[in-house]
Amino acid sequence: MPGLRMKGGVRSNSTGDGFIAIVHTWDNIECRGELTEWRSPEVFPTEEAAMQYHKTSIRPMLEQLVAKVAKETPRTKVIHRKLE
């Protein structure tokens, strides 16, 4: 059964000061192999500010995407866990 795994969070900004929100995506449930990284264009002064952005802006979009994938591709295994 095909699968998709996404994990989101924050990390320090590798191109300067501050923190950014990120989402890592794998084309398998086991998180093996190459990942794709999406980085928020907005840089936040603190890790807490970046996490707040992730929780209020990115997480809801990811939840909608997961629900859509689950509905439209019934042969794909979808697991959604909210990590605080």
C-alpha cells in the first residue's frame, strides 16, 4: 500500500538569524530515503514565534491536505498524529 509521511516543525534559519517553520515530506510511511523540505518564507525572531505560526497557519493546512488525500485516494495509508 502506498503512503506519504509529513512532519512539520521549526528550525533555525540556515541563511541568517531567526527561525523558520518547515515541513518534511517522504513518499513512504517509514520516512526512508530522500525527503522534500518546504521552508516558510517568513523568518521569526524566536523559536516560539515560529512554532506559533506553524500551529496557527501551517498545521491547519496540513490537516486539510491529509483529509483530502485520505478521501481522494482510498488505497493510500494515511496516518495523522498531532505532536505538541
